[in-house]
Amino acid sequence: MKLQDFGEFKLIDRIRQQVVNGAGVHRGIGDDAAVLSLPDGHHLLTSTDLLIEDVHFRHAWTDCEALGHKAVAVNLSDIAAMGGTPRYLYLGLACPGETDLDDIYAFTKGVLDEAERHNVTLVGGDTCRSPGPWMISVTIEGSAPAAQAIGRDGAQPGDLIMVSGTLGDSALALHLLQGGKTPEAELSGRHHQPTAQVALGRLLGEQRLAKSMIDISDGLASDLAHILQASQVDGFIEEDKLPLSSAFQQHSDTEPGLRELALYGGEDYQLLFTVAPEKAKAVAALGAELKLSITSIGVICEGSGALSLQDKAGAVRPILVRGYDHFCRS
Ligand code: ADP
Ligand code: MG
């Protein structure tokens, strides 16, 4: 059946029936506004992301369920990057009337499964017809104890620069897809169904281990530059230390130019954070507890926002920041 033969209100009602309201939800989907509460002493964290067909995704390359998963995961990642706990989700969805209902169901399944996995409740949204592309707007609300949220501006000289997981896998998958190739499952999974590092972010906040943090959405260099600029410090990283998956390593051994993707590729959704050296052991213990690799890739120095890289040969060069910018082509 087509969406236009089913209708907006039936769709909203179907979504509503699938949602189980979690703690803190006094009124969820179905009224003019959601009525929610936060644990005592917590501050509200909110973040929103747009996903536009043919800008952020292509139906030819991704299935609708993975798309729903990703729409939520990228938002969860923003709350994780503040050291918070994600709680409430809002879904704005616009698609053409001719859209197959099964595609919508698959999409909302991806959204709801990923939300549920993190104890996040879908509490509202908006649904309308699009004259062409799918447009998805996801807003997430989370919370953190007052004064515990981790900003981009807390890095200090002497801090170690750390990153979770591996870098460049998502960008490599996209690069292969754009070249008409089929990426290995390890890579395509990282692109289509990224994992937000929610537990790591929350625990880094709770244990006050990270002084500054960001999630890597635009690429390591670009997102590290945000920390450096916000904190007014310089960063020094070593190419040899960048954590790479075995699939990434194999591709970049055959085609060394691909190594750049670990620095400049986007959509890793790993956490990038800075830590006082005396806390490095506690961070390693946290990584072991979560079964997640955490790698120290460099150090923060005095300065005003510059980033430099020591390459494999030992030469140090400044890194020009060029992450993905929606409006700049160069
Ligand atoms: P309004 O006219 O006030 O926008 P709607 O009829 O659009 O109300 O929405 C009714 C209820 O359904 C509201 O609680 C709204 O938040 C919720 N809702 C609408 N679309 C979605 C969606 N895509 N996902 C989740 N909740 C939705
Ligand atoms: Mg509405």
C-alpha cells in the first residue's frame, strides 16, 4: 500500500502503538506537546540533525531500516559527546505520497529499535508529504548532572588526545560505493549502521575523565580543530598512532592515497576527547570494561588552534582543516 492511501493519522497512530513510554514520560505521542521530566539536578541537553535524500543518503545504497537506525545513532552520538544520557526523541518525517508503506515501516522499525536499545522514548514529531526527496529531522534530548556536561572548550596543554574505535571506515565505504564497488561488510556496517558510543560518553562524564569531547562526524582533523579552536590550544597528532581497522589497512596498503580518509573522512561517530595524563589508566580501564579500543593519538600543546601531524617518516607538518562543508565545494 502507498502512504497516500493510508494517511498521516493512521501512520502516526501506528507509530504511537509501537512506542513504550519510558521513565520520565508523562505524556508522549498524541497530544499537542510531550510532557516530560528529568532526574533532579540534571540539565537538559538537546541536539538535532537533518537527513536529506541524495544529500545524506541514497535509497539505492541503503535500506530503510538502516536509515532509521542511522538517523537515531547520529543524534545519540551528539548526546554521548556531551557525556550525557539520551532520553527523548522526536521524529520529523517528510516523504512522497507514493512511498511504499513497507519502506516507512522498515524506517520506523530502525528508528524505534535503535531508540529502545538505548532506553530512549520517541515522544513526538511531525509527519508531512514531500514533493520529492525524503527529509528526516531527528531531535534528541538527554541530560547530565549540572556542571558535568563535557564541552569542546576544556582541553588544556599536556592533555592526551584520545579516540574510540577506528577511523575512516565509513568514509572508505562511501568512497567504494561511489566508485561502483561493494565495500566489505565491516566497512559498510560502519557507514550504514554506525554505533554511537553512548556508554563511553556517559561514563567519561560520570567519572570526570574527559576535559573536552566531540563526536567525529565531519572527520578527525575537522572535529579536532573544533576542540582546538574552542579551547584555544594547539594539537599534535602522530599518523602512526591513528587506529585503523584491518579492512581499512588492507585498502590503504594497496592505495596509499586512501590513508587520508582516516584524517579527513566523515561519519565515524567515534568519540574524540582529551584527558589529563594521570587519568590515562582509568580511561584504559574503561575501554577494557566496555570492550572498546581507545587510542591515544597525540597531545595538546600551548597555542591558539593549530593542528600538526607527524607522518610515518617522522616529518611534522601543519594540517589544513578541511572537513565536509555543505556549502563549500573546495
Ligand atoms: P499537530 O497538528 O499539533 O502537529 P500532529 O497531528 O502532527 O499534531 O501530531 C499528533 C501527535 O503525533 C503529536 O504528539 C506529535 O508529536 C506526534 N507525531 C506526529 N508525527 C510523528 C512522528 N513522525 N513520529 C512521532 N510522533 C509523531
Ligand atoms: Mg503535525
